[in-house]
Amino acid sequence: MPQTQPLFLARRSYRRRRMMDAVRLLPFFGTVLLLLPLLWRPAETPEPDTARGVIYLFTTWVVLIIAALVLSRGLAPGLLDAEEPVSPGPETEPHNGAG
Amino acid sequence: MPFNILVAVSLTYVAVLFGVAFVAERRAIGGRAGWLRLPLVYTLSLSIYCTAWTFYGAVGYAARSGLEFLTIYLGPTLVFVGWWWVLRKLVRIGRAQRVTSIADLISSRYGKSNFLGVVVTVIAVLAATPYIALQLQSVTLSFGVFASDTPEGWAVPDQGATALWVAAGLALFTILFGTRNLDANERHHGIVMAIAVEAVVKLIALLAVGLFVVWGVAGGVADILARIDASPIADWELKPGRWAGLTFVSAAAILTLPRMFQVMVVENADERHVATASWAFPLYLMLMSLFVVPIAVVGLSIMPEGSNPDLFVLTIPLSQGAGKLALLAFLGGFSSATSMVIVAAIALSTMVSNHIVTPLWLALRVGSARAPGDVRGLVLMSRRLSIAAVLALGYTYYHLSGGSAALASIGLISFVGVAQVLPAMMGGIYWRGATHVGAAMGLITGFAIWLYCLFLPSFGPNGLLSARLIAEGPFGIDWLRPHALFGITGLDPLLHALLWSMLLNTGAFLIGSLSSFPGPMERLQGVAFVNIFDQSSGPGSWTRSAAEAEDLLSMSQRILGAEEAQRFFQAQATAQGKAGLLPDPTPDFIARLERQLAGSVGAATSHAMIAQLSGGTTVSVQDLIAVAGEAQQIKEYSAQLEAKSEELARTARALREANEKLTELSVQKDGFLSQISHELRTPMTSIRAFSEILMESDLPEDMRAKYAGIIHDETRRLTRLLDDLLDLSVLENRKVQLNIGVANLHDILNKAIVAASNTRPERMFVVQRDASTEHMPVFTDTDRLLQVFINVISNARKYCDAERAVLRIEVKKRGGQAQIDFIDNGSGIPKKVQALIFEKFARLTDTSHAGGAGLGLAICREIMANLGGSIEYLPGQGGAAFRVRLPLKLSA
């Protein structure tokens, strides 16, 4: 319903929308990072680099955790009324599709 | 350490847990659940994902396959940081629909189909079996570590007996906790609190061992990193298929494992806790994994060749003489195993009792919801038996598999098994087109492949499948080998089973869904699940409520417990504005009650129970068809009525016309009577007058002759008039004697034209004929026919008002009939009197004087009727036109 949706959002709800986008993208981002080791072939490198692999994987893990922490801090308070209008205008959520 | 002390420590630990659970339960009942509902407790309860597999098995896994063990924790991490997609929706659905288990979720989504509930339950129970065996094995092994270390020779029972004791103890503990009450929300505050405590214990234990290994045994972080690259682990080979496949299967498992579903969705108290868990749970997993590689590396370097790497967490501290740390590690492992077994057993027993035992009991005792008998007791008893049975199955698996395999490889069998629920679940919450046929096909396909390719072969060669079958396929069919389906070899068995089961499962699910049609209830539930964020009220409301509130109360008391049920009814009654205990059974109330009951016995069962009491008030397809049939009948009936009323209207119109005609006729008749009186009177008057003159004696002869002539003429006129009347009367009564003869129509017309020519002989009158068409023989009363023709032609001569009068005679042969049209070029007959010209006494003009009293056409009509034909006025021919129809051969 394009006519019921405002063209521009208030700054707060705009930020909230972008955080929703970010939290949706986070698992894909994480998947790419965690599948990167597939390209390394650690056993074939002349120098053993398993320790570096450990450091890489745990760093990625910590980055994901911190990203999730920041996003969940931003999203959790409005979670229960996520579908309520945020600005005075009639604003509706583009409902989450498949994933 | 003496075995007795070990047992005593374990029992004390269990008692403490029991105490914690008990206190938490009391606080929850007392409404002081505040700190029980912290997001931290929710996150910690999720840690039952980390079982003895993690605590002991991860180190063994790392020692054998390097960093591959991380995939088991990275998959769930991805699911949790992507909580906005799936977890948020699952939790919302679980709360809105009061889902009690993963089987209930699937059953509820696909039209509250109990069949699907049974299928998911069976998959879940079988898949949990290796997992529970894994826990028994790890606890048994850990007991064994302490036993082998003691020279005092305390009698450690053999492994099998230890496992049996552990299984029995866990069953008892679970029954004591999990089935003390039947909560309407299927929430277990006590259990959740206990596993949160256990989560802390196992995390502290593993971190303590890790810190001890890094800084106590090795020389800090740099040393450990160097040792990693120097150890055999550095030679591990990253297999891309396994890396991606195991990440996927662990991500699937965290959504579909019954115990994870239990703590994640069913025990969830607040949706916002999911947001916290989205980072806190990955953090917990990360911390649990942090020291796994160091422990494995150090263990491989300092422990003797051939020692079981699965037990490094215990054996390293023991070998370094850190007995207390070893005891802490033992408790951590014990916590991991027990918390998993307890929650898994509770979740599985809920599924078994809700989807198998209770429906069976309901089916065996038809109409029993009203009958005496305590459903509560039945449900609790069936759950207790299910818990015992689940643990017994786990023990059996442990016993059959020999209790020697690596822990991680056992656990992965379970993961692939429960992952079979994933397509039906994801399809169910994101795709409205998913149907129960598709879900059943997918689940059964995936389950069968998992069973054949992974579960049954896991008992080893000559276990449940013969070695020959595994090597050569059933009946020697090469492409059906359990580890090389369709001739694809070279994959490792786990990946092989995962690939084929998920591919064919998803394929069957999609094809089944696309080619079947969902029932009404299923479609309602589909909308409710897929569009969960669009709505707040549940579907499937009870449209009619034949259910009596009292019956409902007595049933609910048996399920929810008297106090709980009464409180619920009272609250509903108050909400409806009624005093007392019994609310009106409105559809809204019944829907609420159904959801309330669903919390205790599952959606399908609760729906069936309410349906029994409300007399099957849900609208089935059969009902709909019956309603449609009735509607069709009503429609037909109304169509009939309509037709009848139209017929009535037609009749009424005909009657009105007839009435109008009668009225007009009556007027005509009156007019005629005065006319005929006049007609009769005029000659009578002259006859009387002249006969009086004749009576005078001195009348001259020529005068007498003249007057007598006048009298004679007048009497002839009278006679002719009376003859006509008589003739008409005879014809009307069909008493006329017909002289049938044969004649040429052409000749009859000739005679008629000649005979009619003495009517107004002074007029110029042209007759147009087509002689060639007129030659046809007719069998009829030729004199009467001639009479009709003469009359029609005379009328034309008399009344045609054209300057140059022309009469056209057209003859046609139509079937067995001759059709003779007489058409003149006059002004014709006005429409309003067309219907009257054939009536007796009809006269168009009072000025007419040339013959009879308007009986001519009436006589013609009667003659034609007698001859089996007809005469009618033919409108729209430019002048007066008459059509005479006549059968060529008069039937006698």
C-alpha cells in the first residue's frame, strides 16, 4: 500500500530500519567469513599455520558477537511493538520475507 | 579418589540442583519469578546445546580432526546472530499458538494433523537415542577414569552396569522434576533454573581446566600457539564438504533439536530475551570452545600414546596431580550430560504423550472426555513412562554400539536425524503453499534415508545391517549401498547421508506441497504462521458453540487441575461481564480455552477434545459440502417458484385479456341485439304496413301486386337472416353434415370469384392470381369451402376502400395443408378490432347494409374449424388479408 506508507521516515525510525537491515545481513556476512578458510587449504601450506587459523576463526567469532551485541541493544527495546507506527504518520513495516 | 566419594559428590551435586529447582519453582508459583525471567537465565538455559559431547568430545574431536570441531558451534552462532530471520518468528509463533514441542509446531502448522505429530515424534525419539547414549557413555567413561586411577581396588562396577545406574538415576531425577505438575504453558521454571546453574558449572570447569593447561602446564599464550603448529593437529586437512556440511547441519540442529526447541521457544518468557541471547549465546559457545585446541594439543604431547583424547579434560589434571580440578572437571562433565538428558527426556516425553499416547487413549474411548477418568493422571503417567522409555532406548543404543566410538561421531548421527524436520519447519513458517502432504512426504523420505544410510549402519558391520549388505547393497543391488546411494562413492558416510537425505527430503516436500491441496484448517494455520507479525488473534475459531460451559469446565479441570481451571474460567467470566464461574461459551472463549488446553496436551489433542464436547463444531469439508448441497436445493426450489410465478403471471395476463374480450363481446352483443331487433323490425314493419294496405278492398290490382312483391322480398330477407343464424348454431355445435368430395382448388376459386362478382357489381375490381400454384386436388366439403371463399372475396369487394381495388390470391402448399391468402390493397382492419372480426355478431361499421347481420366471418371460422383448417386475419400485409388453411385431405 504505497499511499499509506510515508515517503521519508523520522530519523529514529530510519536508523531502526537500517539496523533491521544490518541484523538481517549479519548471518550472510558471517557465513562468508567462516567459509573463507575453505580457500586456504591449511595442510598444503609449507609452514604449519593452524595457530593462525585458530586466531582468525576466533577473531571472526568475536566480531560477530560484538556486532550482534550492538544491534540487539538497538533493536530489543522496540521488539514487542516493532510493528507499531514509530512516527506520527501511518508507517508500516515491510514485513519480513523469507530467509 | 575413592569411588564412594565420587558417588557421594555426584549425589550431593544432584541434591543441590534439586534444591535450586525446588526453590525456583516455589518462587515462580508465588509470583516472585522476577530474577528467574532474566535474559541471562534464558541464555544460560540455551547452553544445554553444549552437552558432554562439547565438554569431553570436542577435545577428542580436535585431537582427531583439527579445527573441524568448531563447525558445530559456528553453525548455531550464525543462527543466533541472524535471530531476526528465524528465531524471532519461531518464538512469536510458539507464544501465539502455545506450541508445546517441535512436533506440536509441525502438527499445528499443517492443520493440527496428528499424523505429522507422530512422524516428528518418532524421528525425534530415534534421533535422540544416539545422543542420550553419548551422554551415558561419557559419564560412564569419566567414572572409569577415576576408577582406573585408584590402586585401592575399590570395586568399580563394569561399564555396562555403571551406564545402567546412571540411566536409572537420570530417569528418576527427570521424572521427579519434569512431571511433578502439568503446567498450562509447559514451562518448567525449576528445570530451567537448574540447567542455568549447570551451565555455569560446566563453563567454569572447562575454563578452569583451560587456564590450568595454558598457564599451568604450558607456558602461556605464545607457547601454546607454537605448540599448536608443532603438534599433529597442525596436519589436519580441511575438507570443504565437511566444513560447510557440518556448519549447516549444526545450524539446522539447533533449530530442530527437541530439547533446544524446548528451552528456546517453549520456555521463552519474553521475546526480548532472544535479542540478548543473539550475542550472549555465541559468546558462551566461543568461551566453551576457546581452550579446546590448547587442551587437545597439550594432551597429545604429554599423555601416553593410545589414551582416549575424549577424556583429556579429566586425565590431564589427574596426571598433573590436580585432583580438585579433576573433580571440578568431572562435575562439569556430569552437568553437561545430566542437563541434556533431563531436558531432552522432558521434551520427548511431552511429544510422546501429546501425540501418541493421549490421541490413542482418546480414540480407544470414544466420547470419553466426559466420562469419568482423570486425563491429568493419564498424561502425567504417560510422560513418566515416556521418560523411562527414552532413557531405556538410549541405554540400549549404548549397549548395542559397544560404548567405544568417538563421542562426536555419535552426536553427528543425531544431528543429521533431527535436521530432517528443517524443510517442513522452514516451509511451514515462510511458505503458505506448504501442505501436510508435502511435509509428510519430505519427513518420511528424509527419515528413511537417514535410517538406512546413517543410523542402522552406525551399529557397525553385522550390527543391525549385515556387513554384506553394507558392502554390496541389498540383494546385491550395487546402487543401493547405504554408503554409496545411486553409485556415488567417495563421500564420507555422514556427508553422504546428509546430502541425500536433505536433497530428497526437500524435493519431496516441495513436490508434495505443489501437487496437493490443503484443507481449510491447514490454510488458516498457514496464514497464522506465515503472517504471524500481521495479526494477533488466532485462527480456527469455534463458530457455533454447542459446548456447555459446565462440560468444558469439568473437562478442563481434569487437564489443567481444578484450581487453575476455575481461575481461568472465572477470569473469562469476569472479562465477559458475568458474575460466577461459568462464562458464556462464545467462540472467542472456546478458542482461548483450546489454546490454554493446548499448552498441556498439544494442539491436535486439545482441538479433538473441544470438538468432542462441542459436538464437532468445527466446520469440516463434509459439512461445507452438505451446506453447499442445501444451498443448491434452495436455489433450485426458488428457481421453480420463480418459474411458477411467471406462469401465474402469464395466466393472469391471459385471463385479463380474456376478460377484456368478454367485456367487449358483451358490448358487441348488446349492440348486435339492438341491431338485429332493428333488422328484424324493419322488414316486419313494412310487411305489417303493406299487409294492412292489402286488406283494404278498393286497391287497384297493380298496386296489390307491387305491395305483395315488397312483402315477399322482406320475408325472404328475414328468412335469409334466420337461415344464417341457424347455420351458425349448427356449425358451432359441430353437428353439421359434411359432404366430402374431391375438387380442384383452382376450380373452387373460379366459382367463388364468379359468385362473388354480383356483390357491388358496379365496382372496378381486379383479382390477381397465379393459376399454376392453384392446381391441387382437395378432399373436403367443397360447397362449404366455396361458401368461405365467396364470403372472403365478397368482403373484399364490399369493404376494400382503395380507388382501384386489387385482390391478390396466393396459394401455397405447406406439408399436408394448403394455405390460401386473400390480400387486398385497402386500408385493412384496425388493430383493435382484429381480434373481434371472427366473433358472432361482429360488425365493423354500422353503416354496412350489404348482407346479413355480421355473421359471415363467424360462419367462415366455424366452417373452417369443421373442415379441420382455420381462417385468420393476417396483419401487416398493406391491406386486409385473410389466410385460410385447409388440410388437403380431410380426415374423417
